[in-house]
Amino acid sequence: MFPCALTIAGSDSGGGAGIQADLKTMTALGVYGASVITALTAQNTIGVQAVHVPPTSFVKQQLDSVFIDIEFSVVKTGMLPNAEIIKIAANAVRSYNVSTLIVDPVLVATSGDSLVSGDSTLNALISDLLPLATLVTPNIPEASKLTGRPIHTLTDVRRACVAIHAMGCKNVLIKGGHLGFDTPRQQRLSGDEVDPDVATDILYDGKDWQAFTKPRLDSSSTHGTGCTLASAIAAEVAKGQPLQQAITTAKEYVYQAINSAFRVGNGCGPLNHMHPFLSS
């Protein structure tokens, strides 16, 4: 069968993140992508101007519609704006026997705008969805919100990995793109080997650690990076790649997508999701 993946996430009207980034990524990597839209955002490269959340009954209808007809190798979640939608998504994952679930705990947009409502959403994410996850992919601010702890060093990252893994997921990948940028350079370099010129992601499976590194790019085209990475991992897993190889391939895809990005908009621009086609 041709590999199929489902993304359950919000729509980005600017096209750089959310459902749009997910489907572009899956297509570029040779996977058929389907979608369930959990929220509509009025959003561009400058920020998020408005969020419209559809009735939870309609989200459930979308889930039932795709699951009864299409066989998915992987399901990936992104923006889940409230506790009710999280619970509906979790129920669908259980009801339809989803074997591989990748949870990107989207809480804040690249612009800094909040995308979810209240503590109940965070609590539902932790109690209902994370225990079902094959992989959870928070960035540093998201990992800090999930654990309630500040994260400034690699030791902090490893502690956060352990804490998030204890919430019930099988694997945790904490993305290091934000690591150390709220602390002075000297503190970042002292004792914990945080190199400001390298982006390091840490994978933890409950027993072993693995670091995935790429040179840090000086670019403003980083809108949707987290969505893109999680979707790229989902696509590679859907094609049969082991998780660690899928992460390696996905990280390279994101690196090249940032490195080859073209100017769009007046703020934090999108990645070049089309680079596999444009470079061939």
C-alpha cells in the first residue's frame, strides 16, 4: 500500500505552519497526507490575528470520516486548541487502534502568540494524549510548560525528557532550537556544553539518549519549523523507517528547507517545503 499519514491540527492561513506545512511536507517526502482541522487561524508571518475553533462535534465527524475509509500508517497531532478537542482526538486514537501517534504539543506560535486556552488544555494533553504517543516532540518553551520547569542547559533538557517520558509516552524528542537563548552566552557555554552555533535535539526512550545535531542557521525563515519536523518524522515512519533514522532524515529535510527558504511576507517567514523538487 502507498503510505498514508493523518495530521490532526490547525490551519495556518499564511501557509507556513499547521495543516498546510504538514501536507506540503508529507507530499514532498512521498507520503499521502489527509487532514482533520481542529482550528482556523487568521495568521501570517507577523503573527496570529484570530483563532476560530469549530464545534467539537464537527471535529469528531472529520475524524470518523477519514478513519472509516483510509488506513493510516501514522497519525500526527499539532494544534489542539482546547481540552474537549484533545479528548475527542484521544478517543479516536484508541477507537481506531492507531499504532503510531506522533504528538507535536503546539502551544505557542513562532510569533509568540498563544494557540491554546487555559490550564485545562495543558492538563488534558498530559493526561489524555501523551500516554498514547509513540513520540512527543516539544521545543524548549513547550517542554518547559509541560514540566513546569525552566530549561537552560543540556542537563535541564535531559531532566525534562525524563519528566515527559514519565507522563506515559514511549519516546521524547526535545528540540533544541531555542536552547539557551534566554541566558547569557557565557552561562550557556559553562559546564553543559551548549554550543550556540549548533542546534541539538535530544531523543529519550526511557533508557537511552541520542543527540541529533545540525549547524544553527541564521535565518528569519523559521515559521512552522516544529510542525514541519514532526510531519517529516511521521512521513518517514509511514514509509517504514525506524524512528531514529526517521528523525535523522527529518532533521536534514528541515535544515535544507530553512537553508533554501525564499522571502515570503514581512515577518518570520516559512520554510521552503518544496526544496526536494526545486533542487532536482
